[in-house]
Amino acid sequence: MTESAIHACGLTKRFGALVAVNAVNLDVPRACVYGFLGPNGSGKSTTIRMLCGLLTPSGGEIEVLGLRMPQQAEQLKRRIGYMTQKFSLFDDLSVRQNLEFLATVQGLTRQQEKGRVDDLLRRYRLDDRQDQLAGTLSGGQKQRLALAGAIVHAPELLFLDEPTSAVDPESRRDFWEKLFELADEGTTILVSTHYMDEAERCHRLAILDNGNLVADGTPSELTATLAGRTFLVRSASPRHAKATLASLSDVLSVAQIGNELRVLMRESGASAEALRACLGQAGTSGEVEGTPPNLEDVFVVATRAHGARAEQPA
């Protein structure tokens, strides 16, 4: 059995002249929460559909749970779960009826079905709502029901396509606790998101931009590459200070967060004293101190570096 749950090499998808996914290489370890981070249109959903066998790639090779995709997609169906961004269960069926229907579709026997559905209702705190119509549930409750439905057959691999985009922060936090429980039990999880706080929770992370894989690693590995390049600036005139810093050739980005500015340099080696001196020369005083890089900084560096390479003449 392969060590990786997913292995893809040169994965490409074209829609006419549009290259939606461009020569992506992936290696997803088993029992890992692996994140796809990227804006809308970056290729996350298209990649997931190819990995599931729902979409035929234009190029490249895919192996999922030791099976070749899309050639062995039919054999993969019972071994994976899939949860989409939009609630896709039956609004006019009860919570229990939805889970029973999905259990039947996945081939569970009557005896297996009852025990599994009862367990999921308890586990996802839906037992007191099992007779309620799914369409009348709150957003967080629908999310828990959709996750329960996706794992009713205890899949080895779970695909989640932006599953928390329409729920409140508390429900999102609870949902992620459920994902880690599944990973601890041996389930491999691939989840796409555009939330930085969710990306930070993943064991490993891939950043996609315009169909290209621009960064891959653990959150700590990715942020470590930017050591010495991030600073916080406090100024009485933050807008003036931002304009001054953004004009410097060594500065890659300046973001205002409340009354503070977060400064990302193009290279390491800059000093707080140098930035403070630049502000002083522009007639703006400010406190400057180094700060640890975060995934938003990683995202900015990765996507802007790729964009700069793409704009260079061939």
C-alpha cells in the first residue's frame, strides 16, 4: 500500500484556452489534514474534482489510495467522502432520513445502518433534531449534518470543498475540532479554504494561485522562510506612514490593521532602525519592531512572486 493517500504529478486541466490547473504536483500523507488555500478561481475545486475522479485531467498522473484516476474512479467511490460548499442534502427529508438514505446508497446493511446513523446523530449533536426537516436547520446544524452524511460509510479519505464559507466563527471552530477527531482516527482529509485562520490549523498546506501550486509545506515551514522580513509600525499618522513605506523599493506590502501597519519586506536583512529613519526623513515618526511572519505574509510573497514571473516576457 502506498505511503501517501494522494499522489499527483503534473496535474493539469484545460478548458479551451483557459488553463485552470497548471502542472500541479501533490503528495498528501495519510491521516493528515491537508489544506488548499487560495482565492476563488485559483483551481482548488477543479483539482479536488480531478482527484475524486469526477473530472478527467488534461494531463498528468493521479494516484488516490493506491488507485489510478480517473481509470479506477468507480473502485474509489466507496472509499472516499465528499462535502461541497453548498448544502446538498434533501431539505424535505428529516435529519435521520437523510443519513439513512446516504447509508443505503453507500451499501450499508440495515443492521449496520441503524448503528451507524445512531452513532453519527450522537457524535454530531443531532440526536435531538433527528425528526426535524433538514431544510429548517441552522447553518451550523446543516454543516454538521452534511459532514455526518459524507462519512456515513467511514471513508478512508474525505474531500471538503470550502465547507465553512457560510457559517459563523463558533460553528467553524467546532467543525474543525470534528475534522481533527477524524484525522486522529486515521481519516485523511483534504480541505479547501480561503480563510487564513483555517489554513493555520492544517497539518500541511498547499497555496494555489491561478491554477499554479506556489507554496507547499507545514504552516511553520512556510512562515519560517520569511524570518526577518516582517515588521509592525505604530504611528500617529498611519495613513501617511503607510504611503511612505509603500513607496520604498525594498517593501513588498504594507497592510493597515487597526492603528498598526504590518510591513513585509522583499528580502530579509532590513532593520527596524532603517525603517524608522525612512519615516523620520518623510516627516513621520513611528515605533518599529520586528514581528513573526504569518500565513498571510506567505500568501502575499508566494502569489506576487508567481505573478511577477508570469509577467516576464518569454
